[in-house]
Amino acid sequence: MQYAHLSDIELLAKLIGVRESRKLYKGSLQSLFNFSQDSGKPHETCAVARELVLRLLQEDMLRGDALSSPGAVRDYLKLLLAQREHEVFVAIFLDAQHRVIASEEMFRGTLTQTSVYPREVVKSALRLNAAAVIFAHNHPSGAAEPSKSDEQLTQVLRQALSLVDVRALDHFIVAGSEVLSFAERGLM
């Protein structure tokens, strides 16, 4: 059956029922699926659907070269980080063919900052026998622009990893629905 012709609320009704969808839907799907793990409890079916989509995107990244499917990486990171109420730093570890080995939440911080320890990132890269890493963190403030400290951290991480022959390929900042790539900006 084709569902593309249905409206958001009609699709949601198929998932959780007409009455429940009318109660929860407020003109946008964002609040139903991009919820914070720290905030109120979402509708369980929506939480399950979100987790399934997250796993689907992770499978897409695992199947091939992460660099040949940057859309899947962006979508995965957006779903993973967009609605967090505190900063989170994630590392996606890749093998020599740039296939995903693992995605790990390395550090968690406050509303405006996260302490990142290069030594721990290097240890994880060595433990996983990674050849490359993609970094990501979120800006709960909603501004995807990198700060000077974001740029400095990226350089420190690149240098630390290069000492053990691991390449830092990109650093993404997720702010709401916006995802900024350091590599695309010429910052890597």
C-alpha cells in the first residue's frame, strides 16, 4: 500500500489511532519524534518508531562507505542529537574502507558546553582498531555555527589521532534541524 498521499496526521493515525493522533499532533511531527531523552515521556509507539528509524539509518551507515552516504550520516546524527537538552559529543569510528565500526556517545555536558578528552577518543579509536573518525556534537541553543573552541577542539583531536595513524574526516554540529559539516565549510 502506498502512503505518500496521506497527510502527517493521517499517517500518525495509522500508527497510533485517530483519537490519539488528534490529541498529540500540533501541526508538526518534530515534537512527536524528536523528543529529548531528558524531557517528558513521549507516546510509546512514537518512541518505538523513532528508535526503528534510528536503527535503519545506522544500518545504512554500516552497509557502506560512510562518506558515500553523507545523507544517512546527517539524518542519523540529526535524529540522535537534535532534541537533546544538553551538549553531547559523539564519535563515529570507521575502518580503512570508511565503513562504520561503531557510533559512541563519548561525552555529555551542560546546556552550553561539553568537556572532551582527546586521550579518551584516541583510546576508543585504538580499542576499535579504527582507521578514521567522524565527530559530532549538538548545540541545544539552536545555532549550528562552530565556536572558536569547537574549531580548536577539532584541531587538537585531529593532531592527537594523527599520532596513531587515525584520520579525523569531519566534525558535524547538529542544531535542531540544521546540520553543519566542518569539512564542507573548509574547516578540516
